Amino acid sequence: MYKKTVTILNPSGLHARPGSDFVNLAGKFNSSIKLWKVDRPEKIANAKSIIFVLSLGIKKDTVIEISAEGNDEVQAVDQLVAMIQSGFGEI
């Protein structure tokens, strides 16, 4: 398992469009990928499901953790973190 913590930077948080971009990127990897708010670790979402990702209600400045397990886990987490750090083109 490989995981990283990252802060959501874009003003609107992980709403429909960036959420969809996130899920689409996650879906390109074979690994099982999950994410959760650091302050609510009991609510874990499948990163490949838009419904689960949006259900977390992730807003700007929320700290989340992304974990992956599988043969491409490092690439998956690193690319998803890079996408978040880019602000999804909103900043």
C-alpha cells in the first residue's frame, strides 16, 4: 500500500467537474484506490466512483489522504496528488 496526504487548493473544492476528472484518472489504474478526509477517517470512498467521491463533500483547504494498493499504486497516488496540487485548472 502507498498513500499520501494532500490539501485541496481549488476554490470550489472537489465538486462535479474536478471530481469527474479525479475519478476518470483513478479509473486508468489497476490498483484499488481510496480517499478520505484526514479529520473523518471513518468515511472512506472508492476513488473510482463519482458518487462516493462527491459524497465526501470535500471543500477548499480540506486535507485528504489517498491510498492505493496494487501493481501501479505509486503512479496512481502520485498522479492523483499532482492533479489536486494543480488545482484542477481552477487556480
